[in-house]
Amino acid sequence: MTLKTTLIDVTTLAALPPDEVLIVDCRVDLADRTQGERSYLAGHLPGAVFADLAQDLSDLSRIPEGLGRHPLPSVAAFSAVLGRWGWKPGLQVVSYDAGPVALAAARLWWLLRLAGVQEVAVLDGGLAAWQAAGQPLETGSRPRAATKVALAYDARQVIVDHAALHAEPSSVLLDARAAVRYRGEVEPLDRAAGHVPGARNRPYSDNLLADGHFKSPAQLREEFTAVLGDTAPDQVVHMCGSGVTACYNLLAMEHAGLHGSRLYAPSWSGWVSDPARPVAKD
């Protein structure tokens, strides 16, 4: 099997033997933290385990530190989650959301990349595409045999310190939030409306075609280049509201062959945790 590292389609995933893939259901409802797991138990891809955005892909105990609404889990905690799921080196991982947008699924994809795991892909179109293709679901939960996992994060791929954002004059900060939030017209979640001065906007929803699947690598490359100009991909730093949807833009750039961009993990919620930091509106 050729391992997938960005996206995987329904047909390819359905053909994989169960022992050659770890499927992770990442559905989340930010208004109801228990809805994702309830949806998972009611029906999910066969063999899938469930990832809770708040408990497995974040460390909410660190919010008072100004690290945003979804601070990164420690590498030890994330390793323990992978061990609970039965992950082992070389095993293909596939994450999915309800679809068509893959938000927490992209977050898991990025966390695994941060931990040095390359064999991870997001299901293009998510659960919606799986069901549209007539593929089966199963209910309940079937725990996998646990493994021992000890990984390490690559600090070069992430920025956590707010002051480090402008330490590299050639870098470009790319905000994945909707344009109305970026411009400061509305702010439904965080303390203040607007954006980090100098940031550019690329709404994460712009990565999709009308049918809910990702645009082609060529189209994505053209569109990102229009926003970024001649900025090298490794000089791009992604952000959003809390470091989740930004991973969707990072995934899109990787799928387009624009490799090496990074994440500003605290994102807007972390930036505005200090009222002294400047806010731009336009």
C-alpha cells in the first residue's frame, strides 16, 4: 500500500484492510462538547476510534497561560492518547470529521506531523462523502489493543511564544478565520474582534469545491500564491481562532505541494488574552 500523507478518498480508504489503518473519528460540536462522542457511538466508520478535541487534541488546563482556547497537549499526553488507540510506527492513520470541512481531523493530522508521524491523511469529504458513497457504518465502540508510544514534538513546526511572531521579518502570518471575523466586523468567541497587525486572510472554507471536496493541488497552489506572493512556504505561519481551523490551511498547502509552513498555536484567542497587544481592523 502506498501510504497517504495529506488526503485520502473514500474508495481508497474502503479498500484498506482493517489491520493496515487506524481510523479516527474527530467530530466535534463546539457548542456541545459531548455531541461528538454521542454521534460517534450512534454511527461511525467501521473500526474507528474517537478523538475528543478538548481532551485528546488539546490541554484545556493551560488556557489561563494565554495559550488560546485549545492549547496543545503535552507530548506525553498525546503519546498516551496514541497508545490508547493502539497506534504503532508505520501504521497509516486516517482522520475524519462530519464533512465536508475537516477541522478537528486536520488538527489531529497536524499534531501527528508535529510528532514526526508522516503516515497520516484526512478523509476528503469526511463522513458525508463516506455515506454518500453507500459505505457502511457501525455503532458502539470497539477498543483496540493498547500500545506504548513515546514521541517528541518538532519545535521548529510551531510557534507558541507571542513575541516570536514578529521575530522573523520575512515571515507572513496567514489567518484562516472567516473574512468578517478577520476584519473585526463580528467576533462570536473571543475577547476582541480584529486580527494581528500585518496578518493576511485566507478563510479555510476557500479550500473546498462546491461538492465539499478539496480543490485540486494546482488550484490550491494558485490561490495560495495569490495571497502569499513570492513568500516561501516555510516562511508562512498559520493562525485562526484557537489553532484548529488553521491546520486546515496548513493541510491544504501541503496538499498543494507548498511544504514547510508552520502553526501559531495560540492563535487569535491567545493573542487577545493580553489587552496590551495591538489589534487591527480593516
